[in-house]
Amino acid sequence: MATPREIPWAELRAGARAASARSYAPYSGVRVGACALTEDGRVVTGSNVENASYGLTLCAECSLVSDLARTGGGRLVAVSVVAGDGGPLAPCGRCRQLLYEHGGRDLLVDQGEAGAPRALAALLPDAFGPEDVADRASR
Ligand code: THU
């Protein structure tokens, strides 16, 4: 069996906190940062970017998956998302789906001091993913 990989949680949390300082959140005041480790050892980050048309707001995880694509793509292995107070923030429903696309059910999501990291499968059970699109298409 493969040895479980050592996740640099302290580095991911620090990256998420640094990213939260770059957030653009003049409307909610909730400054969010996200930082993730990729399978090939890269670290990618994102911050939330709000908009005067509130519904157009981009969550930090949206920005993170853009960074992932921009820097070469690949799979996410572990992610930390924090608010401006430095504490962990549970990814919203839409972002769980976004993370699922790029990390799948085994992606580890930081819970900070609240407990051990949780697999995305626990946060988004019975997820609909890329394989379902291929399986369920009527052609
Ligand atoms: N937000 C994120 O960036 N990620 C989440 O998973 C939850 C919410 C942001 C969006 C908005 O700018 C602010 O937090 C308040 O909802």
C-alpha cells in the first residue's frame, strides 16, 4: 500500500491566510483565502473577489481553481480555506462542487483545530462529477 503523503498543513494555512489579506470583499467584509497542494507538489492559492452585483462574487475557491489551471492544471490533494480571522471556513456548496471537479472524493479539506482534515466525500456525498456526464449522456 502506498504511504500516505505528508501534507504541509502549516504551509497551506499560512498560504490561505496570506491570500485572505489579498481578498476584495468591500461588501460582506468576509475576507477569504484558499491554498491547496497539488499532486505534483505545487501550491496554488485564491482569494474571494466580490462585485457590486452581489451574485457575481467569486469565492476564494473559484480563484484557486483558476490558479490551478493557469499554473499547469493537475489534481488537488489537500486544501485549506480560511476567513480573515485566520480560522477555517467551510467551503460553500458551489465550491464543494468546484473542488470535486479538480480533487475528487479524496481531496483533504482542513478543519484547523476543530479536528482531523475531512475528505471531500464527507462534505459532498453522492457527488455528480465528470464521469457522470460521460455515463449519462444520451447519444
Ligand atoms: N466565500 C468564499 O470565498 N468561499 C466560500 O466557500 C464561502 C464564501 C466568500 C464569498 C463572499 O465574498 C463572502 O465569502 C461572504 O459570503
